[in-house]
Amino acid sequence: MSSKLIQPPPMAASREAISRRTGNAKMLLSFNDLNSKTLSFSDNPFRLRPMFIGKVTEQSSASSPTDQQEVDEEEEEEEDITVSQIKEELYEALKGINRGIFGVKSDKKAEIEGLVKLLECRNPTPEPTGELDKIGGCWKLIYSTITVLGSKRTKLGLRDFVSLGDLLQQIDIDQGKTVHVLKFDVRGLNLHDGEFRIVASFEIISKTSVEITYESSTIMPDQLMNIFKKNMNLLLGIFNPEGLFEISYLDEDLQVGRDGKGNVFVLEKSEES
């Protein structure tokens, strides 16, 4: 097979072709060199070639009207699902994961957080800090993305020796205080209902957020203090609530919030104190 060299058209012919296409219209695009000399396309039509870009709409060969109909139906189903149904699915998804404290498989985590987002889209209290009567009282943690894994879990004795009980949040609206209570059982000492309490204050900073400030922490009774005293900083570092907290969903019996680090918390209203 032979190759044939194609010569570019003569300059005059090219100029004539360009003239026919553009008429007497001037090019709007120009370039300035360092000497502030303006170079337009009319100076040398071969140094800079204009490009004409057209928008082309493509339809994927894999898509079809049937596929689009299925997507639309799925979106409609998501819109039609009620808060009660989402809560029911969420409680079902939370079974057997111990609030997520000791880790959750990625597919389970994705399922839970998908349901949480569905709830957040249906928040009946868009300005929760303006309805403090709904926030006050005691709340029990039922899910969190905060985890205690690996060496941290071992150092705190949370594998066999110590069991983590309820995690409660007691909110006093009048005092502007919140008390976070972690309950522990210690099998070897026959110790039940040991507590780690973190006292903090909170300040409203927006229609949805509060700023939490750590004040103090205590462990009761002394036997439990003896177990944790070497790792108090570790324990506090994991569960200290200090920082920004945004309430993204709130109703009479369920609260969803996110802290400044992006952790998710799901709490249900509790009668405990």
C-alpha cells in the first residue's frame, strides 16, 4: 500500500474559503502577548485555528424506556414511604450490632445510613433548637458511627472482663447542661451499674446546631475507677461530646444528630434517669 502526501491548500484559497464561511464578521477572541500587542485571527489564519464545538446528546445503548421507568418507580416508592416505615426498617437493621460501637460490616453500615438519610429528608422539626421542649429529657443511644476497636477495646477491657451497658444523654434545658452516662458491668468483680459520667454545657449557635463544652467527668464506684484510671484519657477521648452537634432529625421519640467530625448518632427517648 502506497502513501500519498496531501499538500495543504494554497494560502489564497484558504483565505478565500475562510472569507466565504465568516463573511466580514470579526473574530471576538484575541490574545495578548507580553508587549500588549493584540493578535487576532485575521492577522494569520493559520497560526491559530478556531474550533467550533457542538453539543451532542447521547443515549446509552444500555438504557431504555423500560429502565427509565424502573428508576422513576423507585424514586416514587422512596417518596411514598412513610416515617413509620423507615423507623421500622431502621430498628430491624439495628438488631444484633450492639449500637455499632464495636464495628459494623460495610453493607450493613450503608443500609443504616441510607435509612437515616431518608429520615433526615422527612424531618418534622426543621428548627429543633427553637423547640427545646422536644429536646429536653433523657435519650438512649441506639446507633453511632463512633467505634471502639482493636487495641482500644483491649485496653479498656471491653472484650470479656467489662461489658458496656446503656449510653444515655440527659439534657437539662433550663440549666443548659447535658450529662452523658456510660454504664458498665464488671463480671469478675460482680459489679453492676458502674457509671462514667461526662458533664457538659451547651449553647445554641443556629436553628439546628449547638456547641457543647466539656466541664467534668467522674467514674463510680471506686472499683470501676481502679480499672479505668490508667486509660481515662482514652475513655474520655472516645466518648467526650465536646464540639459542634447538629440535630438533623427530631420528633417525639427519635433524634438523629451529627457531630463536627461527621459521626452519626441515633437516639431514642428514654424514661431512664
